[in-house]
Amino acid sequence: MEVLAPEFDRPHWAELAAFVDEERRLAEVFPPEDEVFSAFRVTPCDRANVLILGQDPYHGRGQSHGMCFSVRPGVRTPPSLMNIFKELETDIPGFERPGHGCLLHWAEQGILLLNAVLTVRAHEPNSHKGRGWEQFTDAVIRALNDRPTPVVFVLWGSYANKKASLIDEDRHTVIEAAHPSPLSARHWWGNRSFSRINAALAGAGLQEIDWSLRGQV
């Protein structure tokens, strides 16, 4: 996270850290403290060829482990992720729905699975929205945008779509679609995000993603 080091010295960071510490004192907060930055440990910014942007972590116990849309092995696949898998079945020939929802294999191939907000109070979605995480994750998007090599930015849903203004589309690829949530699923189907990601990577001379997750945990 060297490229993001200046963010930790900005005034809002101390306020954000104090807020999250107080939230952990008062209530259960996800993901666990040692997994808040898991996405960056697996996929550092200098190795990220794709960014998939979520909104905030899953708020159920045992689900979130620091990568958007992903859940721990053994945890029931959430509805949004199930819809992602259903779209993959129609978009990527040979894709078979896995028996788990852990997306570590994608992250290891250079997909930064980033939520715009990195913590949440248990059972209270969006409870840490507007407390400072967005300033940090916007800086992540800008850092990737400043990369000399092309990056594929995947923005699902109206919240993520707004981040397109931070991206130079003359140098990078932006893929926008509806959110895979059941609430917007009728607009989600047929968006072909995954084949579009691979087409953009291939066009830039980069390795395509192996979307298969069967047997990966």
C-alpha cells in the first residue's frame, strides 16, 4: 500500500480511525480488524489489472473478510454473489457454479475486490457510510487511474457508476452495469461484464481472468 501511504497522514484519517475504534468498542464490526485491508494484501495496487467496486462489507456474522462480494469458505453464498455466478454461467463458456463464495482466486489473478466503505456495524448496512472511508477508496481509484498501464474498472450499480468521473476513459476501460442485488437483478442479467473484462485485458496484452472457482478453496 506504499502508493497510498500519504492518505494515512491526512486529517480525516485520524477521525476515521477513532470512529471505527469506538464502533468496535460499542458493537460488533465487520470485517475483523486484521482483515479490513485484505484486498490490498492479496492484490496490491501495483499488481491490480482489474478493480471491481462494491459498496460496503456484508454485515452478517462470519461473512465479510475484506474483499467485496466474497465470503469466507463455508459461508452460505449471498444473493448478490449468487446472481454474479448465474451471469457467469451465461457469459463464460464452461463456467460452473462453485459450492462456495470465496473469490480469493480472482484476487490472486489481479482483481482488486474493493468496497467503497471498508467497515460496517453488524446487521446495519451502510452504517459506516460517510465517515471517511470514501475519501480513502477514491484515492485508490485515482492511484489506479494514474497507472501507466491500462486498468479495467468495473462499476456495478448507481453508487459505483458515479466513480466513473474519477477515471480517464481514454486510457482505461470502464464497465458499468446494474448491481447484482436481487433488488436490481432484472437490469443485471445479460450485462456480460466478465467476457468484457477479458476482452479488455486481452486488448491491452494482459492475461485474461480464469473465472473458475470450483475446487479453489
